[in-house]
Amino acid sequence: MPDTGYLLAAVATAVAVTWSLRALPFAVLAPLRSSPLLAYLGAAMPVGVMVILAVYTLRDLDPGVPDRAVPAALALAFTVAAHLWRRDAVLSILGGTAVHVALCSTVFAP
């Protein structure tokens, strides 16, 4: 069994490393808060994330299979409409997902 000093040093090292790794992002980002690049990314990224999600979702979609294509098209239309209406990425993404799941689970269920 290791002695008490060794165990305390190991725990202190683990605490110091964990605390440093958790505090480091905040220390690095603090000077960037007033950066125009960060402001631009904050405004542009929600739409960018939605585009990436839409492309990822629709990449394997076969338009010849209506049971798969119609719910995806309706959910996509709902997502775009919700985003144009409210300009809220979270509402648009969650609403489009809910519409797709509801349609696939009820109307277009196998």
C-alpha cells in the first residue's frame, strides 16, 4: 500500500490537471469575446449547422421511395418555414425532427 504522502500527491496532481483543463477554455476565450470574427461565427453558425444536418439527413434519401421521401420533404419544409418565421435554430431543428418522427411513426409507418 502506498504511503499517505504519495496518495495525497497523486490526488493533488489529478485535481490540478482537472481544474486547469476545465478553466483553460474560459481563460482563452475571455479576450476573444469582443472579436468581430467570433460575433460573425455566432451569427452564421446556427444556419451552417442546420445546413450540415439537412445534407447529412438527405444524402441517402431515395426520391423513388415515397414512404421515406415524403416525411423527409415535409419535415424539411416545416424546418425551413419555422426558421423563416421565428429565426430560432433550436425551435427549427427540434420542430423539424418532431414532424419527421411523427410522420414516420404514424402516417408513413410500415
